[in-house]
Amino acid sequence: MISRDELRQLAAFECQARNELAITFYFQPSTPQDKSHREETILAKDLVRKTLQELQLNSQSSAALDDLNLILRVAETLHGNQARAKAIFACSGRGLWKEFDLPPVQSPTRLFVNRRFHLKPLAAVFSEHPRLWVALLDRQSARFVEIQFEQMREQGSISSSLPRRGRSDGFAGYDAGHSERHVEDEARRHFRSVADFLKGAAERHQYEALVIGCQDVNWPDFERQLHPYVQNRLLGHFSVDLRGVTDDEARSQGERILRDVLNRHHQSLIREALDGSRSNGRGVTGLRRVLRAVEQGEAECIIMTQEYSARAVECTNCGHLDSHLVSYCPACGRATRQLSDVCEALVPATIRNNIGLVLVPPQEGLDRVGNIAAVLRFRADRNTNQLLAS
Ligand SMILES: [Zn+2]
């Protein structure tokens, strides 16, 4: 799997010489259930062969042809239902070849030949796959599982043995009540030690998001013990009996809650951007304003549809991006180059500048404003106005 640092290095890459080309290859296997898997690998090979032919016809970079031949060889080994999603980034002109297994990303099998790597399907991977812990517990025991990129790892367990109920020596009335209270105390003590374990793990940054599975009857008592640190990372809980639950069930419940939370979060970001834009607040819509917000350091998070694409120009000198297809840069006056898709330059810029990127399915509100919007950290013009007014 790719790390954040590796993603940043890819985002910083740009071809310099004329004959250099940056090649990006995404392979997305079909699910084992559907039998079109073979077709997917045939499609991958055809895609590479076709691009090879086009480059040969244009007698472009021989280094790029070498890269494509290598990718073709990898594509030929992609068979069997076990094949994972894969990404390859290559520029042999600069001695670069990176190959990664990926979680199922929002990208079909595709090949891109450009000045930069195509990173859009990866830019959202870390925010959509936080390190997630699922804590499973009852009144006596607990165990903790980490889930990231479809992999599960056991992270520890706690077992507090409850005393057996008193065998009623003495007056039943008094002792029965007494031992019940004792059991309650033991359960509370157990919940507290589970909560402490989670607090320690949160402080050591062992997880970014948390889901809890327990019986509904235990949830209020346990929730009360959670430290605010832990509550900040808590996405939700589900009802489960610890003795019967399998790892796969815990994982699918954890992932379901994560997806719900992410969806709600994305919808609230869209609302924030649209409302902010209407009220001249912390939101902008449309490519022109989004590009300006990025250039001015205002953008906190860009939201676009998965298939968003738009033509633009890029200044060959200062890097200014413009949605108007002008031949000369309005900022510095030097020549611009055309981008068939603004995302080629915009996505690497978001990664380099730590701007969030959220890819969403097509939806009406976003469609009406051109399928791209941004939430802002601040508004430069308004701050200036406030300064002038004060
Ligand atoms: Zn310029």
C-alpha cells in the first residue's frame, strides 16, 4: 500500500525534458463473484497496447515505450481472482518506477500518459481509509481489532473474571442484593479498564477512528466511561454479542458505520461550500473561484464529482492555473500550456499543499454550480476589508 510520503513524492513529480513522459496505470480487478475478471485483464492489456501503438506512430519518447512494454508485461501477469487493485507510476527518463497494491479505489482500469502522474483516485484514499479500530466488549471481556485497507490485525484483549454469584451463605435477602451490587461494581471496573486501554491507544495515535460493538444494554454504562479523547474518534456503535461475533462480521459492521459517517460528512461539506458561497462566507463554487482560492491559500477542502474534468491552461513560468483558455498568463505574462483536464495540475497541488480532496457521486446541488466547490479556511478579501475598516 502507498504511504502519505510516497503520495507526496508522486505529487511533486513533473516532467522537465520534452521527451519525458509520466505514465500512470490503474488496474481494477472485477470482484470474484462476477466472472468478467478475465475480461478485465484483457482490457488492461489492450489499453497498454493501443497506447504503445499511438506513441510509436508519433515517434515519441523511446523511454516511455520501454515503460509501456514493462507495464504490458505486468498486465500479462494479472490473472486469477486474487489479483488486487494496482497502480504503477513510471518515468524511465528519470529512473522512476513505483508499483503499489491498492484498496479498491474509485478508478476503473485506465492508463494515463502525461507530464504528471494521475493521482485523483489516490488523493482521497487516506481520508476514506483512516486507521479504524473496532472494540468488541461485554461485561467481562473485550478485544480490539484494527482495520485498514481491508486488512485486520488483533490489537489486544482484556479479560476481567467476574466472581461467581454468592452461594447464598447467610440471609438470602441481604446477600443476594450485596452480591448483585458486587457484580455491578466488577462490570463497571471492567468498562473503566477497557476505556483506559482505548484512551492510551488514542494518545499513542494507534487509531484515528473507533467503532464499538457490544450489547445494547451495556452501551450507556460503557459510553459513560469514555474519555473525551476517545469520544472525539468515536464514529458509532453496533449491537453484537461478543461470544458469537466473527472477525468478518466485526469488520463489515465497522466499515458500514465508517461509510455512513463519511457520507454524512461529505454531504455537510457540500452544504457548507454551497451556503458559504451564497453568503460570501467560507465557501466558493465553480472552477474559476476554486482555482483562485487554491492560489490564495484559502482552500481547506475541495469537493468534486469522481468524473469531474475541465479544460484549463497552466502558466509555463509561474504555474498559475486559469479556467479561461488564454495564451498568456494574466499573472506574469508568459506563455501558457493547455491542460486537457485541470485535475492533472490541481490534484497534485492539493496533495502538496495539504488541501483535502473529496470525490462524491454526481448530485444535483453540486451539478448546478459546475460540479466543483471548496470549503475555505478563511476569505482573503474579507480579511483585507476588515483590516481596512478597522
Ligand atoms: Zn504566470
